[in-house]
Amino acid sequence: MTTPFVPSTPHVPGAAVDLTMMYAFHDGLRRDSAIIAKSAAVTGDDPARLTATHFGWDLFKRLLTIHHKAEDDILWPRLTELLEGRGQDDLEMLEAMEAEHGRIDPLIEAIDSALADEQGGHAGLGDAVDAFVTELHAHLTHEEKEALPLIDAKLPPADWAKFADSQRDQIGRGLAPSYVPWILDGATPERVEQLLAIFPPPVVGQYRGGWKDQYARTNPWASEYGKA
């Protein structure tokens, strides 16, 4: 049984790196995984469950994959380098971060397989989604409890910027119109303004000028925040 999505406490930027967007991204993952779990748990072997679950899954999956790849390629290796020869517990924790990503990836593939099987995919969808959501939530909690404080304490701002830039490059112009409203979806008005202050003014203008409404119209998972 999965737990409902509960937004995290807004991160207060420290002197080294600002983890606000990381926490906001995690909120987005928890929010959408709760929707996935709910739509996949409809009683009965109804293929319509595939359609309900598929809403928003592609965007969610793409953003999660980009995020985890940047962590595996840039964040964890850099922290490992900085801690080499000291902090064995921290090094083992970073290895665990990568191992948890490795357990999540096959579960994404299992959901993809179920969604692609219009005739019988519903039979295994619920189990695949439950396993995925359980693993993802455990990983996010572990990361917030141990990895993010380590980042805050040890990672130089230049390395954090490199990690952020890698994700920004992958999102690019193609995904930005969906990504910006996605990460703001479900946030309080105060939280939305806090997050918008991080984006460049042209991006904020595009969000307010069209991206927000387009996201609300085209994404059935969108909350009521963009439908007013």
C-alpha cells in the first residue's frame, strides 16, 4: 500500500549549494508516483487501467531518467572523488545511491512492458507499479536523509552548477514547456513564487504566458493549480 504524496518542507538555501530545486523535483516524483499507483490500483482486470496509468507516464519517466543519469554520471562520482580515502560510511552510502537507481530502472521497464501490452498488460501492472513506487519512495527518503546533507556540506558550488547544467541541457527547449509547470504543479502559491525566482526571467514569462495553461489542458495528471 503506497503512501499519498505529501510536499516536503521548503529547503532553506545554505551558504554552499541551494537544494531547493532538488526537493521540488522529489516532490514532483512523489506526486506523480501517487497518481500512477492510484490509477493502476483500479479494481478488476480492466485494460482501461493501462490508459489511465499511461497519462503523464512518459513525461514522468523521461524526467526521472534525466535526473538519475545526471546523478550517476556527475554527482555521485564527484562526491566519491572528494571523499576518497576518508568517510567510508559516506562512500558506502554513495554506492547505495547508484545501486538503488539500478533497482529502479528494471521496474520502469516492467511498467513500460505492461503499458505496451494492451491485451494482458493489466494483469501485472499493479504489481509492477507497487514495486516501483515502493522502491522510488525508499530511495528518495534515503537520498534526502543522507545524500543531500552530504552534498550541502561537501560539494563545491561549481560542481553543483555542473550537475544542474547537465539536467538543463538534457531538458532543453523541447521539454522545458512541460518541465517548468510540472515541477510547480501542486505547490502552494508561495512555493511557486519561490521556485519561479530561480528560473531566468524569460522562462518565467513563457511559463506565465502559455506553458502553464498548455500543461493544464494537455496533461490529465495536472492539478487544479493551472486550470483557473
